[in-house]
Amino acid sequence: MIIRDEEGADGARVTLEKDTEFGAPYAITCGIYGVMFTTLYSSLKSEANNNFVKSKTLIDLYFSNDIDEDSLLKEFENMK
């Protein structure tokens, strides 16, 4: 079940789901079209909400040129 789904005009999307088919209570899928796509899993709702907000912040930093693609990918990898 999708709890939150936000798509930006800049070509990015972040979705928070509950009761995923992968066995995790929560999943956050996020991507920037043509650049990256990743999924983060959480067992706690609070952690899932924090990861959703952090994902949006990282994407905003990327589009404002405050973080490059390699750094963006490392940040998402560190969240796993």
C-alpha cells in the first residue's frame, strides 16, 4: 500500500510503501530518471519516514548542484 508518493517536475520520484511484497514492513523507492534508482527497506515507520525525507533532501541537493552523482549514490548506499 502506498503511503506517500511525490514526483518532482525535475524528474525525480520518492515513494513510501507499507506491507511490501518483499517481506519488509516499509520500503522507500527513489529515483532520478536517467541517473539512479534505489530501494531502501525499513522495519520501523519512524525510520521509513526519516529515510523518505532524507531521500528527498538528497535529490534536492543533487538538482541544486550541491552534491555530485557519485556523492549522491554513496549517500544512498550508506542509508541501506
